[in-house]
Amino acid sequence: MKRFSGTTPGNRHRGTTPELSFPKNKRIVTNKQFKAVLARNLRVSDGLLTLFVAKNDCDYPRLGISVSNSCGGAVVRNRLKRLLREAFRQSRDRIPAGLDYLVMISPQWLKNLDKSVSPKRAVKRLRFEQVEASLLTLVDAAVRKMG
């Protein structure tokens, strides 16, 4: 039985249009890139997210996401990463170019969870609008802090 690879000449992007994609060159993916952003030590935080920012040599913003094991299992961590990626992708026109953004879930948010609520349930309650608003607020604060 022949397996479908997901791509055909008319389906090069597997159902997504290029302007809606989020390719690897627009992400921070290597350990070296993560360390470079962290070494810049420009950090802003709110109750939900922590954002590190550093200048890059590109003419577009790049995103890195780090979600620790303390946030929950793989399902929980992957949902958080999907929410953050989508918030960044949909807000690219409102995010200044030439900067690398490293986003982490704030340890404060995890500590403030009600002990009766599991991280999985808390993440299910987390809405895209909350994540997007938090991300944009932190981006504005970081850009102001950079001067």
C-alpha cells in the first residue's frame, strides 16, 4: 500500500499558505541561539510569561519558546507552545523586526495556581487572547526598556 507523504505538486505547503507558515528560519532553534538571547539579559515579565529580547542580524523577528517540565506533561507543554507560536505568528505585524524573542512560562504563574487545579486543567482554561495580550504587552515593555 502506497503511503501519502502529505505533499503533491499542488499541495507544496501541506494545506497552509506561505504567508501563514512559520518556517524554521523565523525561529530560534539551536542552543547557541538560545544562549545568545539569554546572555543579553534583557528580561520583562508579567504574571503569565517571561520574555527575553536580543537584537539579531535579520530583518524579521524570530521566536524561541522554552517550556519546562514543571509545567506538566508533554500534552500540556505542547499546547502552551502552540498557543505561544500562534500568538506570535498572528501578531508579526505588531512585533518589531530585527529582534529575537525568547518566551518562557513564568514560574510565578505556576506557583499561583490553585493547588486543587492541575497544570493540565489550568492550561486548558488558558485562552489564546490571554496569551496574545500578554505577549504583546511584554514586547512593548521590552522595546521601551531597550531604548
